[in-house]
Amino acid sequence: MHTTDIRHMTPSELVCFLAGLGKETYRAGQITRWMYQRGVRTFDGMTNLSKHFREELASVAHIGVLRIDRILESKDGTKKILFILEDGLAVESVLIRERNHWTLCVSTQAGCGMGCAFCLTGAFGFKRNLLPGEIVDQIAMLKFSIPEGSDILNIVMMGMGEPLANYENTLKAVAIITGDTCLGFSKRRITVSTCGIVPMIGRLSKDTEVNLAVSLNAADNTTRSMLVPVNRTYPLEMLIDACRDYRMPRRRRITFEYVLIDGVNDSEYDARKLSALVAGVNCKFNLIPFNEFQDSSFKTPPGERVQSFRRVLVSHHFTAVVRMSKGGDIMAACGQLSGQLEDHTAKTIT
Ligand code: SAH
Ligand code: SF4
């Protein structure tokens, strides 16, 4: 289809697009309410628009689809959803069950080009950036498929890909996710996770006000450059400075994610270096014991090493939680998302 896909437009872009057709501003809200609040994905189904307007829209625009291919459910209630994009590539989202609600972990790229040594998504390499509507539709589609009486409360951009390497589209997605007449989430409920693209952290801080999570994963430049190659361009000192300057929603703290890898970055000495490194930053820690996958050379540390690492941080007055791995049996845990990209790409070629 060669008409414009309105899924990728922010609320204000849709207003401009409709103005070009001579339509009033409020029409944009009518259309997005149908799309995001009622799940209607054809202009024809938008019955409070005149028939003539619906036909006119259909001649210049369309609403693309993000197809749910499969939903896998873990023993612990975590669900992994495999989506197929219009060009046949696949991405994954993970729904994590909390006490009374769900946290949805969304992808921002098909694959990832950052090449972190411990990440399966990284091992697949970069396929392409997701468009704004492809990021948003992971939420819009799943909103209608969760059990009644519970809701998606938090959105974390921690699925496949590096959100800040797809900056414009991520920002547009945030505008749609938070738009009153769209998905209506508050910015406090959105977290963008980055491996540390420093200039983009600065821009994000100016452009919007979402929660920031930074995947630190090491407390010295030698180890971090080995694990997270972007550290060679933006070393720890620059990254921590950017974190200090980041503007968060009120009373929020930066989350530092730290993947604990057996014998690599999990000693008490590492924990002390880490405490010194982030001294004075308004932050909390998520410690993630490395999730193993086939062919990974790294190992998960023993439980007691994880606890002693945590205790050092706590003794330095930091909040540190060990993120219990969820969905490991369906490869939905952190760093295990691959989107089975090879399979689906192959399918489109044949
Ligand atoms: N690209 C962004 C967001 C997606 S990665 C980022 O790097 O922050 C989401 C999180 O999964 C990151 O904190 C990353 O460090 C972690 N992760 C990646 N591979 C992992 C693995 N094998 N085990 C545990 N956590 C992993
Ligand atoms: Fe990309 Fe994040 Fe994986 Fe690194 S950890 S390869 S940035 S998805």
C-alpha cells in the first residue's frame, strides 16, 4: 500500500496531516480514540465520521498492522509475544505479571547493533529500526489481550534493541503512548533503557520526561569496554556525568542495571568500585544475574555471590534489588530475546 500509514504519526503530526485535508483539529482525537482506545483499525469502522470523510481518508491513508504470531506463557505467568512486522521481520515483547498489574517490555529495534558481549539480541546483529507505530502497537495490541480486571501499568523499553539508537522514532512513540486521545500513559510509567549513548541521554532529558535506566554492567572502563563496546566511545566518567544531569519525573531515581556475570564483574571489590563510581547520583540498582542461553560463554554467578554483591551496595546506602529472572523457560528473560529473526527473514525471502 503506498498511502501514508497514520500509525506512525504523533498526535500533532496527525492534526497537521488532517489540516492538509481541510479537517478540524478535533478529528485527530476522534481517529486516535478509535485506534487506541477501542482497537478499531479500519477507517470504515470509525462510525462517528461521515461516510464521505472515511472514504476520503481511505484514499490517502491506511492503518498498518502488527501481527501477533505467537504467545508463549511461562510457568511463572510471564508471556512472550512474537510479532511479525509488515516486511516479515519479527520482534518480541514480554508481559511481566506483577501483583495486580502487568509491566510490558517492548522492543525498539529488530535486532541490535550495539554488540554487547552477553546479549543474545546483540548476537543477532541489527536488522532495522522500528517505526513509531511498530513500537506503539506492541502496547496497543496487547492491551486488548490481557485478562480483565488487570491492566498494563508500566512500559519499559528494555526489549530488543537500543532505544537511543532509534531516537526520533522512540520519541514519537512516547508522544503517542502518552497522548490523551491515544494510549494515555503518564510519562512516569515509561522507562527508557540504554546501554549508554551519552549525547542521546542529554537530548532525551531536554525533549521529554521519562524514567531512565542505564545498563552499567561494569564499574571500570576495561571491563565495561569488553562487555559493552559503546563504552569505548562514551566511557564511564562521561556516562555518569550524563546521568547526574538527567532530569527525571519528580521523586524518581535513575535505575542502574547491572548484569552479574560469574567471575567477570561480580566480586565484592567490583561492588565497592561501583558504589564509588555512582556516589552522589540519585539512583537505585537492578541486579540481574546473567541469563544463560545456548552457546553463551558466560555463566550465572552462584546465589551467594549475588547476595554479597548486593550487600556491599546496601552498606553504601544504595537501594539494590535482585531482579529475579522471569520467563527463563520460554527465553523471555532479559537478554534472551532473539525474535527468531533468521527464521522469519528466511520465510519472507522464499
Ligand atoms: N539496549 C537497551 C535495552 C535493551 S537490553 C540496554 O542495553 O539497556 C535490556 C537489559 O537486558 C539490559 O540491562 C541488558 O544489560 C540486559 N541483558 C542483556 N543480555 C542479558 C543476559 N544474557 N542476561 C541478563 N541480562 C541481560
Ligand atoms: Fe543491544 Fe541492549 Fe543487547 Fe546491548 S544489551 S546488545 S544495547 S539490546
